[in-house]
Amino acid sequence: MIPFSILDLAPVAEGSSVSDSLAVSRRMVVAAEEHKYERFWLAEHHGMAGVASSATSVVLSHLGAATSKIRIGSGGVMLPNHSPLVIAEQFGTLAELYPGRIDLGLGRAPGTDMQTARALRRNMDASVDSYPDDVLELQRLLGGGDQGVMAVPGHNTHVPIWMLGSSLYSAQVAAEFGLPYSFASHFAPDQLIQALTVYRRNFKASEQLAKPHTMAGVMAVVAETDEEAKYLFTSAQQQFVNLRRSRNLPFARPVDSMDGIWSPSEKHMVEHMLQYAVVGSKESVAFQLESFVAMTKVDELIISMPIHDPEARLRSLRLMSEVRDSLR
């Protein structure tokens, strides 16, 4: 079966603290290494009461110190929020601390609301418009050639860069630069197949990559029974309702029923956005994943597990590894 990886948002669960969240992420990466997941990535978000991974490179160092083999990285760093030099130094430092284990996934979205994005970026228009040039500058800073401005650490580390996205634009940039591409189908399903097609059709070989390489994000909750998994999944459903209502809250406890929590239009929106989520027992999830991989023909899957209870989240990680090992 294709490699499975984990995307962690370091969720700050209702009733817990940021410190608790970071401790759980450490337990998750140790378990992911034990169960032979390929990568463990963190996503950059800002100003969100339910996410603790805003200082992504700092948390990655926390995870790297707890492990020895699994690749760790960003899924992703929102490059327009930063100067390429700062990211080259941060991930160059990680590469020196944990050689051969660091991935640098890049995104173009703000990873937050517009007010916070302005506080991060200062110049909104210029930073977004310069995104392709910033990617090239970052490649140069991590490379080994002669340089004017030098990233130290960073120079000559050749940290692998991934392009992340949920649109055709990101697919086109990834193809043009010859970089691996990961599509965020776990929350943005609409252009999945079209984006993968655009990327594969337009791919140009590069020093980093000879042929197209794709990954897709999948949200997953695996439990002993379908009923338990559906119950646990209500935390994610509540999160998306809260986002639509602009309610900045910690990650919610599961509920017995979403009836009375979401309106009919909100239910339609959430079910549409999460249409590729795989939820259920091992047998149910295996069937869903086989269908998804057959449809997309991706080379890897990266899986987020939006589960409020840490023990249930760790159990889902273990059960998903058993699903992976059982698939053809």
C-alpha cells in the first residue's frame, strides 16, 4: 500500500490547555514513528483558539527531539507570512538538528483571518503576488550554489520542498517548479481531481524530482465501531460550524447528535467540505480509502485525526496503521 502520514493541527481541546496540546502532539509523533508512518507534519495557523501550531518550526523541534526516524515537517508553512530567509534559517536549523528527516511544505493562504494576516504580513498585496519568486528564493537559500545573502543555517541543506494547496494555481506552480504536490482534500474537495490532472499534465522534471509525485489530505476517525467513530467525528463537524459562524473556540467535545447544533444549510456545507473524510471501523475505513486511492491515484496519503480525546486519537492512529497494512 502507499505510504501513510499524519497531519497534526496540535488541537487545543475544550477543557485542556496549549501545554496539554503540545504534550499530546509529542505522544502522537512517537506513536506515528512506532507504527511506521512516513511523515508527521504540522500546519501553520494563527489566532485560532483551537490550534497550537502557529510557531511551526519551534513545535517541530519539540517533536524531532522525541523521535529518531520519522520525517517531520510543515503542512504547511504559509510562505507569504514570512521572508524566505527566515524560513530557510529555521528549516536549515531543523535539518542540522535532525538530518535527513525534514520536509518543508509551503502554502499560499494566510492561515488565519485577514486582520491577523495583516499583522503578520504588513504588506498584503506584495507578499501574495511574489509567492512564486519567494519559492525560488527559498530554494536558492537552501541550495549549495554561490549566494549573495546566505542562510546560516540553511545553506547547502537542500531541505525537500513540497507545494501544498487547494486550487489549480498551486498545482500549476508545483508542476512548473518540478516539486511534489499535496492537495488539501480534507477540507477543500472541489478541485481535487482537476488539480491533480493539471499538475501531472504540466509537470517539468527538476533537480529535486524526476517525475510527478502527489499526496492528498484525508480527514479520518477510526474506532472499534462505525457508531463510535461517527460520535467522535462530531467534534470536527462542530469545528466547521464554528468556523462558518466566525466563532473562535477550542476544539469541541463530541456530542450524541448534531441535530439542533447546525442548520440545514450548515449541515449541507459541512458534509460537502468533508465529503472525503473516512469515518468508521477498520473495515469501513479500508473500503473508503481503497475507493479514494483508486479514484485519485495519489502516491501518498496524509491523514488528520480530528478527535477530542487524546486516547481515542492515539487509538485511531494505531487502527489506521492496521488498515494500511491490510490494504492491497
